[in-house]
Amino acid sequence: MNTKQVRRQLQDVRRELDEAAESIDRLERALADIEDNAIPPLVGLAEISAITGLKQTTLNQRRRRGSMPEPVVSLAGGRIWRLVDIEKWWQAQ
């Protein structure tokens, strides 16, 4: 294995670790909500579109590129996000 291949593998591992850390953060927030016995306000693409003024197709593109928060769950009817995650993300844009 040459140096270039090792670096590429390290980058892949770092990316996977970052994704795992993000998943852990989402799960910890969800667990905190459950422990507080509170169901946080949830939103789908239609609500996010109304909040941001972006079209749903644009939001889907951003989601696929990883440039918006990951949904907390994907249901048959679509993906669901916590409102607070979307508000924080949109304010940072």
C-alpha cells in the first residue's frame, strides 16, 4: 500500500467517524427529549420550505449533499426533523 492509498483510507475513516459522531449527537438529543418526557416540535419538508423559502427540491438536494441537518427519522410519508435543528441550521446559513 502506498502513501496515497493510506491517506485516502485515513480520510475515509475520518469521514465515517464524523458521521458517527453526528449520529450520536442526534440520538443523545432525542434521548434527552424522551427523558424530559417531551416531544419536540417536528417538521417535514413542507414546513422547512415554509420556514426557509426554499423549494422542497432544493432542500432534498441539500440533504443529499449533507448541507443540512440529518432527519431524526424517515417514515413512509417522508423524513422528519426537529424544528430546533432546522432553526439553528437556517440561522447559520
